[in-house]
Amino acid sequence: MRRLTWDEVAAERLAASHLTDRQPAARLLGVVERLCGVQAQVQSAAELSLAARLDGLTLDDVRAELWERRRLVRTWTLRGTLHLHTARDLALWLALRQRILGYPDGPWHEREGIESEQAREVLDAIGDALRAGPLLREELADAVCARAGEWARPQLMSGWGFLLGPAAYTGRLCHGPPRGSKVTFVRADEWVHEWREPEPVGATAEAARRFLRAYGPASHEAFAIWGGGARFRAGAARAAIEELGDEVEHVEVERKRLWRLREAPPVEPGPSVRLVPQYDGYVFAFRERDEFLGAAGRARNAAHPKGRLEGPVAVSWLLVGGRGAGIWTRERRGRRLELRVEPLRRLTKAERGELADEAERIGRFLGLEPVLDVSR
């Protein structure tokens, strides 16, 4: 069994998720697929995650793929949270969610607090209503309640996606083009040009392969949390990885066993400075929090309002060598973008130079003039 250091693990993960060598902007769809989707509960964070990995990408590029070319789709998938996926890859991630939750025939409606007959009726009503085209949440709720009853309105209007998530998992719904500052919904199987019906059989093994390709070496527990949260048990995640047979191998990192794909090339650790936003996939998949944060990072995360509640994934991190080396914030003031970085230690001259490059890159992506403030 190969033995790796945590520096080597971090280097492999950085390279695998395109945080070492950035890709050209034309590879946008390929990068989204490599990352197994991009969490988009906060849309601006999803956009910045892509900008961190693609040279020359602009905000308009992302939005054109979402609302004009429709090759990107925003909908509920992994862990029941909003993600960006490519249209050609969407069926896999819907199938994984169906597999984990027991859609469409399992007792998923019990988790929504409704009867099976109510579940069928409300999902059919959502699908039928969206045949009319993009609808605001209020418009969708009106149409569905006219058919299914007023009991559904509180759940449809909830920001947590009650009932909307189940409709998304079954292909009846995804996000449509915004109407001003408001979100609209469309019928996924009509909106998505490359629509394919989800096929739950085999979805967990394929998802495991994709996860390890993007975020390995990793534990099966990390795959379970990443793939389904509390609904995806570690034993099922391990079984999915084991289905891959000779494609995977164990490596040992300080007496901890991790899985990796045999095809993954070894990567030499090296210096790298990156600014990644909250909910970035690299941070989410790095479940060994002590290794990611260190003592200073743990203290800083505990003092952060969102980090304290949601963990490091809710924080925007300065990465140095793949570890959390500080936090950063951004604020727009007219045409200026103020970027404040709080490193956990004094940065070297070379690291400061890379950080300045990161600030320039974010400014170009957003079409704003960056102003960088480093607190030490």
C-alpha cells in the first residue's frame, strides 16, 4: 500500500479539481463536469468557484450558458442543495439523488410531511403548471394550489425548497431565467436541450468514480457526506466505491486509509495561492478539518459567524498549498471591488505577488476594478 503525506494528498486534490493549473475559459462545461457540479445555493459563490479554475472566464460567459445556450442547469441535486450541472451530465446527479432517497416509488413523501396521494398530486400539478413557461415562485404556488389545495402553499413558498426539491429530482422543475431580481422555474425536461431520464441503477458507483477523480484521495465517509449528507450512509458509500473494483486502490496517510483512482497521477506538492469562495467544492470535500485548518484556522473558523454554524465550507478561504491560510471578503463600491484578506500568518513576498494576481483575476471576472487590502 502506498503511503502519502497530507501535503501530497492536498496537491493531488488541488490538481484534480483544477486549482493548480487553470483551464481556458472554453473548457467551462468540462470543468463543471469534472467538479461533479458546483454548489449554487449562493449563485455568486458558484460563479467565483468557476472563475478560480478558468482563465479568461467572465460572468457573462456563465450566465449565457445558463439562460441562453442552456448547457448549464441550476437545480436541486447533491445533498438537496442547489447546484450548477451541465445539461448532458444532469441525469447522473438526479439519478444519484433518486437512488439515495428512494424516488419515485419509495416513502420520500413522509419526509415532506405529506401523504402519498398528496405527493403524486402536487408533483403532477407542478409539472403541468410549468408547461406554460417560466413562472415566479408565487405564480407557481398559485397554479399548484388551485389544483392541489392551499395546504401546499407554505411549503412551495419556503426558501428551503420543500416540494420544489422533489419536483426537481423527478425532472419536473429546474431554475429558469431570472425575472429582474426574482427567480423563475421551468419544466426541466422541456427546458434542457440534452434531457435524458435519470437511471438510478449504477448511479452510486459512477458518482463514486467521479467524486474520486475530482476530490481524491478521499474516504468513503467523505463521499457519503458529499453525495447525500445525512441520507447517504457510509456503508452504502463504501459499497459504491468497492463496485469500482480494480479501478481504485487504498493509500495510507498517517494511519488513515483513503481511496484513490489508480489512474490518478501522483502530484508533487508545491506552493500555490488561491482565493476560493464560500461553498467551494474543494473545501467541502476536504473532510479532514484539522489538516485543512490547523490550530490557527480552527480558531479563525470558530470566530466566524457562518463558519461557527456551518463549518469551514461557509467561509471564503485563502488557500496556500491547498490549506486554509486565511479568510477573505469582498464588497462592491460602484465600479470598485474591495477585497480584504486576513492571512493567518505573514505571507512571503512571492505569496503576496500571487495574491495580487488573484485579486486582479477576480476583478476581471466581475468587470470591476479590484482594490486589495491585506491585513498583515
